[in-house]
Amino acid sequence: MEPGSVENLSIVYQSRDFLVVNKHWDLRIDCKTWRETLTLQKQLRHHFPELADPDTCYGFRFCHQLDFSTSGALCVALNKAAAGSAYRCFKERRVTKAYLALVRGHIQESQLTVSYAIGRNSTEGRTHTMCIEGSQGCENPKPSLTELLVLEHGLYDGNPVSKVLLKPLTGRTHQLRVHCSALGHPIVGDLTYGQATGQEDQPFRMMLHAFYLRIPTLAECVEACTPDPFLSTLDACWCPHTLVQPLDQLVQALRAAPDPGPMDGDPGSCSPSVPLPGPGRDPQETEAQRTSCLQWLSEWTLEPDN
């Protein structure tokens, strides 16, 4: 992928109500500070000035979040009703997401289910991070579940690495990064959760990519599959040597799988504290409403922006 620029914006899905972009790595979604010369919001304004909504704080309604370091599929709602329908899918946990990653070491199993509970790290100097239950400083751990499927074994810059497909079945902050690190296979380039291994050689990016996204709203099923960035033809440091299971078969399985059903019971603290956007609501979106929605989304979507 080319270096990030205001012109370099890849669209992988577009309809009257939604866009799905292939976000560049090391790119913030939005920011109010003057120091951020490039954000996804600025890219969208450059390419789609006619779609910017003056009733929002940033011009566009991001349905979920990706971390600054993570690339891949990110959905943007183009009106308030569409945003409301997407929010409900996230609230009911009916969204399907899959990520590609390069992780340290050769994972021997072809498939794993990772179930470490994840909580906030209260350790001094680490309060911006998450940790697994039972580790020092772990506060308020919550159940977390990730499916991991090994695609390939190989070498990255001469070190053993596995290419994996990760499916978060819950959406805790930094869930995939924490779970991979807890397995002893941190994501290549993850300077927050990978340094403890002593193997981090600081490649040009963190090797985590939002590969597949499906949001089954009532009006339309938003489905997007982004290009695989972890190919030896794109990065000469990555040298795969053993195929464990082909990615195209897993993509077919993702597309054929039924959408998760709505979760039963009271979602409790996962619900936004303000009414969900939708038809008939006050069209003005306040900063407080946006902050509340983002706080809720950060609980149920992977990788909130740092």
C-alpha cells in the first residue's frame, strides 16, 4: 500500500447510505487538534465533499472504530437513519468481522479459541493498555472470545511468524492484540503488547488488518472484503513457506455463514445513554451524543482509536 495521503483513499463498498473504506495504517479516524495533518475524515472531505453532513462534529458518522495502527475495513454511515441501523447491529452483536495478522512464532494448532477475560491495566505507566484477568493491575475484566485460524507459517525478516485469521466474537478494547500477546504470539509490529518478548524489531507498521466486515442492517447488508496486505509480493520481509489452510476457503465460509442472531437480555452498560439516531430524531448531533456513542462503540467494537 502506498504511503498515506489525502488523495490515497480506497473505497471497497458504496451505496446511498454507507461507505466502507480500506483505512491506511497509522491513520487516525478524526481529530480536532491542529497537529493532525492527515486523518480519514480529511480524506473523506477531500473525495466526497458533497456527502459531508454539517449536523455532525466531523462531517461523517463512523459506525465503529479502528486503532490508529490498524488498517482495513471501516464503515461510514452517510445519514442519521443509516447510522442508527448500524448502531443497532453492533448493539445486538450481529456484526461479523475478521482480521488478518502476522504474529510472532509458529503456532502449531491450526485453530484456537482464546477466552482470556480482558480488563483495564491500572499499573503505573500502563494505564492506556489492557491486560488479561489474573495479571497484575487488571481491573474489571470482562469475558472475551476470539477465534484464531492459522493460514501460513513463514519468516518475517528472518524470524518465525504465522499468518492468521482472527475473528473477535466479543469486542473488547485491543482484544486481538491482547489475546495474541497472552498466547505468546504477539502481533508483529505491536510496540504496546509485543515488546515484552524482546523480539520486536520495529517493522514499518503493525501487522493487523481489518479484512472482512458484514453489517446486516434491515435495509441492506453491508459486506466488504479488503485486499490482503500481507503478501510476499508487497513486503519482501515476509517469506511464507508452509500453507496451513487457504484464505479463499475461509472467505467463502465467512460469506456463507448466517448472521449472528440478536443477543437476548438487557445489554446493560453496552447500550448508549442517549437515544440511537434514526428517523424522527432531532437532526442536530451534539458533541455529548457523539461522545456517548463512541464510548458505547468502544466497548463492542475492536480497536478504538488511541
